[in-house]
Amino acid sequence: MDFKDKVAIVTGAGQGIGLEICRQLVAHGANVILNDLDAVLAEEAVVKMDRKNGKCIPFAGDSGDIAVIKQMVDKAVEEFGKLDIVVANAGITLFGEFLSYPPESFFEVMKVNLGGSFFLAQAAANQMKKQGFGGSILFMSSVTGHQAHENLAAYGMSKAALEMLAKNLVIELSPYKININTVAPGATLTERTLRDKDYFGTWENITPLGRPASVNDIAQAVLFLVSDNSKHITGQSLVIDGGWTSVSPSPYKN
């Protein structure tokens, strides 16, 4: 997959899956705007990255803020002259029982997971339409958008909604040669999940392929879906979970 001279925005990319997506895009020649809410994390991520083949610029800001979204798109065009790829990776998980789930948690999840993705896609698509040569947009969903997970009603709802949004936007974006898809990761080893000492062992036992995903497992699928190799794929969701959704044992009840 050759991304030479392609220009991408990846949100929520200071660490974890987002960072690996940026690392792989840059390694394959892309110029990338790396967004994270944490300015220090964004700066550190770029400094550590091998940038022999492509460039990477940190961009700190709340990916759920419409003003920040516009600034990101403007920055990509200002620095690199165009925008080819957007990966709306940023998202937050706020656990809580449905019967007592607070409104402030609900609306924060929707603002970042849905609002941020919706309006980033909108801003990017308008730029791609203006350019006239198409582009690729990818939403980061989750297996929780496919299977119920305890204490994740709001989060799962937001992820399922992203998959429907991608399907719906096929109608409006296809005339401009913009394809749009989602990736739905299952259990994945990241800095956040590895804070739980039982995480690997739990998911090793209940994942048919015998291990949780690595960030590279997810990033490679993302790269395919935003590459020129998949221009005829749009409105689809790819689940990457080692087979977990086929059997769906709960990680909480063994």
C-alpha cells in the first residue's frame, strides 16, 4: 500500500490504535496531522516517530469541538495543500449502569464519539468535494456496537450509530468519489487496557484465535480501507476481534 504524497488526519492519536495508524501511514509515505486532546502526548508521539518517508504534525485539541475540527482541516490544507484521508479514531468510554447513568456522561460520549466523527466527516468531505478527486473517510466503531456489553449502553449505542452513519453517507458522498467505512475492533492491547493486569489473560481465554488484538492488527485493516486498493469498498464495517463476536462470551462472567 503506497501512501506517498497522500494527506491524512487521524484523531485521538497520541497513543494506542490511533498512534499506530499514524505510524503506519507515515512509514508508507503519507503526510499526517496527528490530533490528540493532550498536547504533550501529541508532541511526544510525533517526536518518537520515524519520519523518513512522510511528515507528521501534532495538532492538539478536542476532536469533539467543531471549531477545532475546522482548524484541523484548514491546517492539513495549509501545510500539505489538500486532504485525502480522514480517520475519526477519537472516542471516550464512560462506564456506568443504565438505570443510574448520568446525563453529563451520556452527552459527553455522544459529543466526542458521534458529534466529533460526524462533523469531521462533514468538514473533510466538503474539502474533498472542492478538490474534485475524491478521498477516504473511516470511522472507528467497536464490537460493542454489535454485541451487548455490561455498563456500556451509551458507548455501544454511539458505536452502532457510527456504522449506520457510514452506510447513510454512501448516498451523499459517492458522487464525489469519497468512500466511507468503519472498523470495529474487539479487545485490543493498548496503554489503557494494559493498566488492567487481568486484561490479556481474560481475553486470551475467551477469544477464539487465542489472543486479543495488537494495535498493528487494527492499523493494517485501517490502512487497507483508506488505501487506493479499496476504492470500491464503501458503507461497510469490518469487525476485527479474533472471532469473539461469533461466540460472544462475557469477559465479566466466567
